[in-house]
Amino acid sequence: MYMSQDSMDRTVARKRNSYKLTAPDGTIYETDNIVAWCKGKGLIPNGFRMVANGHRPHYKGWGAIKIKKIKKTKKTKKIKQGL
């Protein structure tokens, strides 16, 4: 089965979670792309995923919380627009 690049990008965007990460010094970061963020910091994404899912208390002193996204439907678009 062939998928266009645009279709694959939309599928990945729907499946991607947002994370709120707390550094050991207390700084808070938010990201939608945990893999790219971790690659830039030299950390492993699965460590953060395990913390966010409650399997570990922390990863190298870092905390993580998964932020649930609201699915965009016609109703949520109208609510956001104030209609």
C-alpha cells in the first residue's frame, strides 16, 4: 500500500503526543516531537515515555508528563471560534 508524503505527515501528526518535561534544575520544556528533542539533548526518548506513562519515577533526574491533545472536530472548531 502506497501513501503520499502528505498523507504520512498527517498520520504522524495525529499520533504524536505532546510532553511537558521537567529538567533536574526545575526548568520546564514542552515539545510535540520527543525524538528530535531528545536527539538534540543527547537523551533517550523511551526513558521519557516510560516516565510519562508511569512506569518509572524519573529518567536521569528528568520528569515527564504526557499532555493529551483535543481532537479537532467541527464542534471544537466552532467552540474555539466563539460560535
